[in-house]
Amino acid sequence: MPERHYTVKLRRYLADQQLVSVLNTTKWKRLLDELCREDLPLHFHRKDINESERPEQRWDGDIFHVFGDCEIIEWLEIRAKLSVSRGQLLEPEIHDFTDKLIAATRRAKVPFSLTHEGIRVWGYIRAGSDVQWATDSDH
């Protein structure tokens, strides 16, 4: 019974905030499975539907922690560029896994937009948002 109450409250909140669903739980799970299969050194920045527009910029490398309670994820940024220090005098070496990240996301059939350091996956879109979805010709 508590789960049904939670679902009703969630649906009411989504309607009040004019949020449109992009991904359901099945699609989030498909994405998680594909990312785990790739085993890439990714970092995640998540914004839930009840958080302010600019959540604190914290990146998390624990994929299972980030994908918990996926039904309330508004968006999830996935950083695919890893900076490796080469000492104090040299610029860090950048390992870019963006192509593999995009391939895994496409295999999961999950829409996304491109960011400077990877991608953003949308759980919900707010009314009036203008998301620039990645296409097959991008990247």
C-alpha cells in the first residue's frame, strides 16, 4: 500500500511541475546494463525532480548509487573524460571514452544530449524546455 501512495504522490508532483517523462524504469535499467557491460571509468552528476535548478556540482563514480531511485531522476550527466596526472610540471593526460559511452547509450535505445564532457540523459523534461537531442550524425 505505501508504494501505491508514493506513486500517486509522484504523479501528482509531475503534473504540478509540468514534467514530461522521457525514460521509464525499464529504459534506465537497460542503460545501466549497457554501461556496466562497457565497464568504463565514468563519473555521474544527477539532478532529481525535487532539487533546485542548479544542484551542487558533485560527481559520483558509483554507478549503482547513482541509478538508485531512478524514477525521480530529472537528468543524469555522464562524464566520459578522465584526467590522469603526469606530475606537477606536465599537463594531465586526458582519456576520452565518449565514443564508447555514446555507443552504449544508443544500444540501450536511450535518447540523450551531448555535453562538453560526455552526455546528459533526461528522465523528465520541464514544460518549455528546448533539449537538443543527439542524432546519429552527432559525434
